[in-house]
Amino acid sequence: MKSPHPINLKDDTYWRHLGWHAVARDADGHVISTCADGPDGIFTEWLRECFDQNLTVTNLRVTP
């Protein structure tokens, strides 16, 4: 990515404070996608799509 938007380079603390539960980043560390709790299966589907695109997923918040 030649000129990423500054929002794509924010650290995990930034995303956690906005309420996101997980962040997906590309090989360069740019945020590509975020996910929060939703109906059953949404997180699993999102996670599968991220892995299919070879993204790295960081879990920001673990809910019981």
C-alpha cells in the first residue's frame, strides 16, 4: 500500500476503545477489517474470510 490512511495504522488500543473485538491486518500491518460481537456464527464467518485472505487477526477483547 503506497499511501495508507492514518486510521489503518492505529494500534490495537485505539480499536479496543472503539468497542471492536478483533482486528484483521494485512502483511504490512494495515487494518483491513474489524469485527464485534454479533449473532452466532458472524465472528466465525468473519474469521474464516480473514484467514482465506491471509490476514493476521488480533483478538482485542475476550467475552465470556
